[in-house]
Amino acid sequence: MRHRRRGRKLGRNPSHRRAMLRNLASSLFLTERNAELDENAPAIKGRVVTTLPKAKEVRPLVEKCITIARHSLKHAEAAEQFSTDARRGSEEWKNWRTSEQWRRWCDARAPVVAARRRALQLLGDKKAVRVLFEEIAPRFADRNGGYTRVLRLAFPRLGDAGTRAILELVGVHDRVTVRSEKPAFADDIETDTGSGDAAVDETGESSGDEVADASARANEETSQDSSAEAQGGDDEDATKDKEA
């Protein structure tokens, strides 16, 4: 029994499994590189398609690397005040290298160097580490975890019918939920506009004259109906008297 034993074997020995997860995490970071002139440019930035177990297994590694890079941002900003804009190898740059300011820059920059070395140890790809620290980490500077998402695909992989999934960075392909508008039918519009209320003129204000005319016509129709009913009742009474 494998009670309390974390992780997935994925059908590989430990060294092969670590190498596969490294390559998968590096591939996700390298999709964010500037690949305009690259023949093997990524189809969609910030996204890789793999099997569902692999995506779930590599996700903690990706999150850990992003957290390491994100924590080094404040040290990089602190070291900027001691840096110089002089060209490397120039006389001004040489003077800066022998000054106290360079010592302070080294002390402030040390946590950033340690973080890059740790990320390189986890990923094993210098280019992926550079993309991670320069492009991905600043994007998540104000986010405490939850940098990736796993989306299961509907169609399995051809060949072995493995369940496929998308592993992507959040904030790039976020889905925006839009609520549909309530449909308006012609019957509802006619009922609302022609329900016997006061007529509305072009300016949107009710006209008092039209309201008065409408009420007068209604009173005339009511009086005509009542008189016709009364006359009909008198005729019936006269017919009954003649028969009697």
C-alpha cells in the first residue's frame, strides 16, 4: 500500500522523472521568450499541452520557481541605487568597481544571485531562468501564489487515449464571463406602450389634451351603452303587456 506517499511515478525511474519535470517547466517558461525570429516559436505564449497527471505533477515545481524569482525582486530594486550606467570596461566603470558603492551593490545583489542559482538548480536551463526573472516574475509581483491553472481537455491524446490538459500562466488567457442580456419580444413592447395609459408625445412627455379627449370618448361610449340597454328593457316590457 502507498499510504501517505506523495507524488506520481509516471512510469519512470526517479532520475528520468526529475529530468522530465524540469524540461516541462522550462518549456512553459520559454514560451514567454521573444521568439519573433525563432523557427520553433511557441504557438501560444504562457501555455503548454501535456497529459493531466504530468500537468498536476509539474505545477508545484513551476509555482516554486516563480515564488523564488518573485521574492528576489525587492533585492534587485534595492541594488539599483548603488549601480552605475557606465559602459563596461570604461574608466568610469573601473572607478566604480574600486569604490565603496560597488561593495554595497554586491551586498544588495547577493540574494538575487542566490535566487538565480537556486532556480538554475531546479530547472537546469539558463535561458529559462533568465526569462523567469526578467519577464515572468515582475508580472506576479503583487500575487501571492496561484500563478498557474490546469484545464482538462475534452479530447484524449491519439494513440494511447491519455487525458490531455493545458498548463498555463494566469493573467494571459483569462476567461471573462459575460452575462447575456434579457431578450425583449415584440408582444411585451406593445403591451407596455399600448396598455391604455396616457399617450406620450415625441418629447417623451404626456399631453393633457390627448388625455382629456381619450377620457371624453370613453365616457360617451359608456353612456351610449347604458342608454341602449335601457331602451331594450322598455321594449321587452311593452311586448309583455300586449301579450297579457
